[in-house]
Amino acid sequence: MIYADRADAGRRLAHELRDLRDQDVVVLGLPRGGVPVAAEVASALHAPLDIEVVRKLGAPAQPEVALGAIAEDPGARVLNERVLRATGAGEEELASVEAAERAELARRAHAYRGGRPPLSVAGRTVVIVDDGIATGATARAACRSARQRHARRIVLAVPVAPGGDDGGVRADADAFVCPERPADFMAVGQFYRDFRPTTDDEVVACLRRGNSREVAVPAGRVRLGGELTVPADAVGMVVFAHGSGSSRHSPRNRFVADALNGAGLGTLLFDLLTDEEEADRANVFDIGLLAGRLADATAWLTAAPEGPGASLPVGWFGASTGAAAALWAAAEPGSPVAAVVSRGGRPDLAGERLADVTAPTLLIIGGNDPQAIELNHSARRSLGPAEHELSVVPGATHLFEEPGALSQVAELARDWFLRHLAPAAR
């Protein structure tokens, strides 16, 4: 199999890992080429993405010859005893090489993560991803690093590796997933049409989109599951209010959230209701209850030590009944929201409170969704004097399932939030 590029390889690799979806998984990409592959895997598995920085230990007189490899944890080291003997490298030479590479490793880890600490892998399944394996030394070092950080299970996943010899990786990983094991393997790049070098900026961009972690959001007497993503140098935060019966795993809202993260906006996707509450359909349409949960989540977000703090402006993105909840909460005196976006929403359910909304509001509807068109035009006329717009995505139905429709939603939302949140962050 020839992969088009690293993103294509990541999507195909994710298919092999689909049984891990929605489990407690952390995906670690090896820089630099493994990170765009890992980003696709993390997205498909709904898992947070981080980086595991590894460095080759080059022989003192022949740096292209690998004595072994190291990863971030001090004891995470793999040595090639055969090469050590052949080069005659002694303990002092090896220690000198390792010290220099550890300094560079620490520098790169800080630069890639923007100074934030690594994601915790303790007790979790860790999927370590590279764009391919040649010798296996760096992959094994990464596995040992995850093991030292108390990972529950380690899965090493790569798109391609040599047939036959696995480079000893099975000794350090609990599972090895590799869809292509060609007998004629000579180099990883021969199995990609586009194998251009991955840049540091591309690595940082992937991590910015994937810098997510699971959180528990307190709301009154309950705690609600959520996923918080805070890009480096975020200019604002967007809290998602999902529609009737939908959760933080909504693929449509996750698609929009990914686009916002790529533009430097943090996101919080959380469940508005507990599982028990969802069983009562009346709760799904209790707009006051949903609005209260949204307000509670926002208060927690701006005050929580693991959140971005109170310094960033907050926007709300609502879908279906979640849009009504966002507008209901936005009408409260002293509401903290700086901008609201509704996707295929039911703003009419906010009723007379629409007149008290002061936040700039964007209503997005599909051109082939006649009920939403009528309800949103009517709601727009009821909105207060604050700035508001209505955008129609041509040809789209209520769920924006048509090709390209959801991308237009994401672009409209991104531009609206950047327009109203980014200036306030300065």
C-alpha cells in the first residue's frame, strides 16, 4: 500500500484502532513526522493528543550511526549493543552524547508544548504513533517512557514497518498495530507519495488542535463529563451547548470545535444532562435547566485552576435546543458571554428573553431546512439591539450532512468568534 501523505496514513491507521474509540486513551505522536499521523488517530478515537519527544544517540565520530535512542523520562533509553561494540564507544562517550541529546530533547519538548506539562498517562491506554519504523529504537524508547509514567496499556501503532523483524518493539509494547509489513522494505518514505519533512510549526499546529483533556464540570449537585481543549496562546474560549439528546461526543460539534482550536480558540464540550436526566425527555426541552448548566460550566471554566482562567473572553456555541439555552443564559443580567453562535438552533424556545440578549449573535441555518428558516427569521426580529446576523448555508438540511456544509458552519462560527473574542483578549 502506498499512502498519499501522513494524514492519509493516519486515517487508515485509525481504522485499525477503531475498537479503542471512546475509551480512556491518550495518543502520543513521535516528532516530527509521527505527529500528523497521530493527530488523525487522536481525532478518530476522540482522544487527547500529546507528543513524546525522542532523540537518536549518534556515535561520536559518526552521528548518523545510531547507538540507541532516548525519550523524555530519564530511564527511557534503548541501546544497540552491537553498534556500541562496533564503534568502540565507551561509557564516557555515551554519557556525553546522551547529556547533549537530553538537553536538546528538553528544549524541543518545551517548544512543542508551549511550556505546558505532558498529559498524564497513568492508568490509561497509550497509543504511540510514528509515520513508520525502520530500526524501532526511538519507538521502543517512547514505549519505555510511557511505561515509567504508569500507563496501563501501551499500543505501538505505525502505518508501515519492515516485514519479519519487528526491531524488538513487541518487548516494550503490549500490542503492535501495523497494517503494512512489506518484505521489500528499504525506507519509510518509499511507502508515501508525499513524504516531505514535517516542520516544527506543523507539529505545534497539530498539538494545538489536539491539546485536550477530560474534565468533570460541577453544576449544582451533579458533575458533568466534558472535554477541555486549550491551544497555546488561546485568544478566547467557546463553550458548546449541545442539542436535544446529544452529548459532548457529538461528531458535528466536535468537527466545529476542531476548526476553532486550529484558529487559536479553546473549547469546552460537556454533557448538559446526566445519563439519568436524559432518560426523561422533558429535561431535554427544559431550556431553563439547560441554560443554568451552561452558566455553571462557564463559571467553573473561568475560575477553575485547570482552565484558562478569567482572563479570556467566552463565547457560546449552541445547536438545536442548546442554542435556545445559550440565548436564554445570554439574556441574564451580567451574563459573561461575549458572542453567541447558533447552528440549526431553536432560538424561538428562548421566547421573550430574546429581547434581553446583548451579546453579538450569529444564527446559522440550512437553506433546505424550511422549519429552521421560519423560526430563525422570527427569532432574529425578536433579538435586542445588539449586533446579530443570520447566515444561510445553501443546500444544507437541518443536520448539515451535505458535503462541505459543516465546513461552512465551522468557518462562519470561527470568523464570528474571532471577530468578537480576539479583540477582547488583547
